Amino acid sequence: MATTFSSAERELLLEILEEHHRELLREISRTKHHDYKIVLRQKVSLLESMVKKTQADEVVEQVLQPL
């Protein structure tokens, strides 16, 4: 399923993802429960993948824009 975002929507999405990324990293550093840390690290990996894809979509859109 492909979803197209406007430039403003993409910027907001990246901002939200990056803030959540920072929150997850803080939570990982504070938790003592090993199994919970594993779950949080998996979420961080997924989140990082989403950020990369969103940023890549932005680059592709910029390249495809007419001059």
C-alpha cells in the first residue's frame, strides 16, 4: 500500500517519528527489564526503518520535480 504525503505532512511525520525515537531511547536507558528492552529495541529498529523510507520518499520527490 503506497501513501502519498504532501511536503508539510512528510515534515510533520518525520518530526513525530524522530521525537518518538528519542523517547524510546530514553525509555531503553531507564528500564531494567531485559525482555522489555528487547521489545523497545525492536520498535526502535522499525521506527528507524520508517524514518529512512520517509526521507527516501522525500528525496525521490525532489528529484522528480520539474525545474
